[in-house]
Amino acid sequence: MWARYFDAEGHAVDARFNDRLIGIEPYRLRAVERRIAVAGGMDEAAAIRGARQVCRHPDHG
């Protein structure tokens, strides 16, 4: 489970609660061969695109 916030371009969002999140770091997520993204509804399409950017580019996230 990845509990990180990011924008549609895949850049990390500096949320005040980031230091309390439990989840995989972006650099570790990029090392996972197969990833599955799930979102609830068409409103989340930008979030899925952003997640793809995080997984593709080391300077994101």
C-alpha cells in the first residue's frame, strides 16, 4: 500500500502529515517490477497518471 500524496504530474505534495505516513518510499516503489493502481471513479484518473509518473521518473516523488 502506498499512502503518499502527489499531483497529476507525479510531484510529491508536501502535506503536513507526511512524516506520519506509513508506506513504501517512491524509490523502492520504482524497483517493484509489477505495480497495480486502483482508484475510485473517473475523478481519480489524474491521480493514476501522476502515480505512473512517480514510478517512471526518479526525480518525482
